[in-house]
Amino acid sequence: MTVFVEAPARLHFGMLDLRGSLGRRYGGVGAGLPTPSVSVSATLSKTLTVNGEPGAIDAATQAARRFLARYGPECGAELTIHRTLPAHRGLGSGTQLALATARALAELYQLPVPVVDLAQVVGRAQRSAIGTYVFGLGGCVLEGGRRTDTSDPRPAPLVSRLPIPPAWRCVLALPAASPGVSGAEEARAFASLPPPPERDAERVAHLVLMGLWPALADAEFEAFGAHLSELQRINGRWFAAAQGGTYAPGPSTELIAALTAWGATGVGQSSWGPAVYALAPDEAAGKTLANQVREWLAARVGGAGGGAGGRDGGTVYEGPFSHSGATIGRSGSG
């Protein structure tokens, strides 16, 4: 039997509290996109082998070894990485690959392991759990942050998950730009950030609880987009000292300004970028906005737009949000 797992890209819409004055730090809101995605397959084997893109093999091997050490020390598998997310672009590439690898092994050996346990075993969700819940559930997820008085390795708790209306579209642009910070560099960046004003954290909590979440529950597109844009602006100020501005300098900042000038809503940067997104109320509006972004990227590098990208200015995706998280398929028998 071969098990196939396809995992969505993760968009990080914003954090709730960098201060931690109420006993929990970070928290956040995010969602998943089925395109681009991670695709991994696993087949029974006596030993562990990993095939695929060279840059992803080490990470998948590490995740597989951690999973097998916890759940099946005598077991192995032949893993194949068919597709990965662009690394360090703000899409949660490391988390989604690690979780897809672990889920493929769990399904292969018929082990009903919850996604939060998978994340803990493979060493993910140590700061944000958005990628974990996007992988497991899809939709728009709200997580409650990590406790400040303990080293509990479990992911932050899921507070709420709401479906995103299927008609809504997301336009995702990956400008040709320097990668976002990650790993040890990211840890240093967080350590260097000054705590934001307490009123900022209060404003974000009010914005999410009484603005963003009710708008999503009632499928109010314009209100949801406006609240999301404001959440992004506040978060951007929190991270400006580490990333050199409200958004990543260069094409990400310029594209967000262009999208805002065009009247787009729900505009922001995912995590450290350079990924930039904007929302559209339906498929037709999404395709129109995506083409506009492609033309902008192409013009920025002096080329002509076409296809998914803008002639080396970057890549643009357009489509609905993930509604169910990672998908699992099987072939053969076992």
C-alpha cells in the first residue's frame, strides 16, 4: 500500500500578543491555501529511505526518524517528496513538510495520532500553531498562544476554527525577493523585539474577537477584509524593528502599497514574507486581481506578464482557501 498526503500552504494573518502579560504569548490567526502545496507519499519498507528534492530530503528524513523513534522503532518506509512549498517565503514550508511526512507514516502504519501530537513529535509549533491547525483542519484558525510560566512542549491550544466561504478567493504573490528569516535567525529576531504597547495588544484582541471573527461567521467579505488589513498594519509595526519596516522592504512593501491603492481588501504579508496576499469576493474578481498583480510584477522587472508568473518578477497563485486541511489518499492494499 502507498499513502499519499497533500498539505496546504499556511498563511499567517497575524499574532495576538507579544507581551504575554496575561500568561500567554503570541497566539494568532491564519488560514490555508490548497495551492501551492506539499505532496508526500509513503510505502512500507524495512528501512527508511527518502527520495525527492535535495533541499527537502534532510528535513523529511529528520521528521521521519523522530516519528519512527516515537511510534515504531523497528519500522521503516520509503518516502517520496513529490512537491514542496517555496522555502522561507512565509508559507510554513518546514512545518507542512514535517507534518505531511509524519501523517503519511501514521496512515501507513494505521496509527490514529492527533495532529497536535504529530507536531510535538516532529518538533514543530514551538512558537505558532497556525500551521498545525491549518494542516489538520483547514478553514480559518485562531490559536491561543503559549503559556509563559511553563516549558510545556505541546502546541498552543486551538480556540476557534471557522470555515471560509467557498466563493472567497485569495491572490497570493511570491515576489522575487530575499527569503524571510527562519531558524536561529528568527529566534534572535523575536528575542530582539521590544514589547508592543499594551493598548496595541488590547486593540488586536478587540479587533479579532469583535471584528474579524464575527465578520467571518456572517460571511461579511468587506468587513473581514478591512479588519484583516488593520490587523496586519498593527502587527507590522510590532515587527518593524526586526524586518526593517511595517512589511519586508522591497517588492513586498511596494506590492502591498499597490494593492491598497487599487482598492484591494484583506491585504497583508504572511509571516516574515516575502509572500503577499489579498482577498477577492469571488472567482472572477480573484482572476482579475491576480492578472493585475502579474502585470505589476512583470513591469517591475521590465518584462511582460504571462502564465502564473511575472517574467522573473515572482509567482502569483489565485484560488479558494483550504476547507479541510491536508488530504490523504491510498493506492494498492496492505
